[in-house]
Amino acid sequence: MALKIAMIGTGRIAENKLLPALSNTKDAVLWSVLSRDKARAGETAAKFGAQSSNAAHDNLDAMLADPELDAVMIATPDKLHSEQAIAAARAGKHVFCEKPMTTSLTEADAMIKACNEAGVKLGVAFHIRWHEGHRKLHQAVSDGLLGDLRHIRVQWSSLAPDDGNWRARTDVGKWWSLAGVGTHCLDQILWFMEPTCGEVVEIKSVISRDVWKGPNDETALISLRFASGATADLCSSVVFQAPTQFELYGSKGYARGEGSVGISGEGRMWTDKGDWDFNVIDPYQLEIEDFAAAVRDNRAPEVDGVMGRRNTAILLEATD
């Protein structure tokens, strides 16, 4: 039986990526939609074929009271995640939350505790690791393709037209470039490095807020050192446009990508041994399929609450 999922939030990521991906997911269906504007919820529910007879909501508790609903997908501003996830867990619904999971460790711990106590799954949406080229490379690196890992670098930037993005404010967000894309870069780093390099033991950062002069990061540079001595660099920004870059260096070779860190599952990748071929598959669909499988098979999602918390902890240390 397909997992019945409610969409909480009707912003750009939900409209352009998550809901189209959910429409193509074989083991899950859109059941209902929650928005501050009930008319907007109704329009989105109709557009993407929500299957509930009462699909449009502007009240979270009323939506969660639906006994047929299995899970929620949270795509609201970052500071709203914790309250919504905890409410869903207490209503017995599984939770799939957009990144970053939270903006504080207190909230992260509360989310994890609520889901554990309710016996529901908590997954975090880091779609970059579901890019097929990255997944093939991750397995090859695990098998020794590059030898011992020594350094990784990930860069993702965009040029914001102004400071009107909600992430630029402190009422519903804590980070701007880091919340939009930097948290994905960090997940890419941890995913590749932690299995063989150990935990992060040192964090250094440079944060710039000098173009729009607001409270949250415009450009963020974060350097990490792992227990093995391996290092990492992360660059995220909303004040310049450039191709995304992914570089991984080991004792026996290197791998690089341009455009593979992004939203499409596309880009070019290569190693010191030649081109790295892969199929273009929607990474958003794959992350939703993993979450649905985790519920079905009673296992943890690939990116669970503990991993989401660790990502948040590093962002906090780098910026506070």
C-alpha cells in the first residue's frame, strides 16, 4: 500500500521539486496539503492530484487528525520545522523534513525524541547524495578507488536579486546561503569523509554579510579537519553566480564534478582516470523513495535525525 503523505508548505521547493517527484514515486502518494492560505492549499492539492477527499488545509492539527494520513513532508521556513515535526510525530505520522533540520540543537533533540517516543521515522531531505554520479562515486571510493581520502571541497553559489528571501531574516530563518545550499555541501562532505576519516574535530569559518548587510550569512567559507587529519572546504554564497564545484582527493587519485551539486541530477563528473558516466535520475524522487521504503521496511532513512542534527551542530559552531 502506498504511503499517504501530506505536504506542509507550498513554496518553491515544494512546487518545483518535491511534489513533482512525489507524483512519480511508486510507493507514496500525495494525500493532502497544508498552507497558510487554504485556497493556495486547494490549488496545489488539485494540481498534483492529492487523493484525500479533504485535501486542503490551513490548520495543522486538523490535517494531522486524519486517520488515513501516514506521513508529512515539511518544506516550510527553517524555524518552523521543529514545532511542525513534533506535532506530526505526536499524531503518529512519520516525518520527512527539508534541510536544515532545525536551527538549534535543543529543537533537533526535541524532534528526535518526539519521533522516537512515537515510533515514527524521521528523515531529512539531502537530495545531493541521491545524484546517481555521486552515489556511484561514493561506492567506488568505499571500495578504494581513490585510496585514503585526504581532502574534499564543495562550492555552491547563486546571485540573489535582493535581500527579500525569507532566509535573509531572523524571524523564520537563521542562515541564508548556508540554509539554502551550504547545508547540502556540508552533507556531501560528511557523507564522503566520515566513514573512513572519523568525526569532525576542528571547525574554522569566515562569514561575510557585506553586500546586503543583513543579519544572516551572504557568503560562508567553512574549513573542517577530521580525526584522520583529512580536511574539507565548503563555500556557499548568494552574492555571485558560478558553476557548482565538487572535488575529492585521495592518496591514489581524485574525482571532480561541475554542476553535479545542484537540483537536477545532471552535470559533468570525471576522475584522474577519465570521465565518470552516470544516468540522470531525479534525486528528489530517490530520496522520497528511500523514506517510503524506510517506513515500509521499518528501518532508518538513509539520512535520519541524528545526521540532520550533526549537520545543524556544525553550522551552529561555524556561525555562532
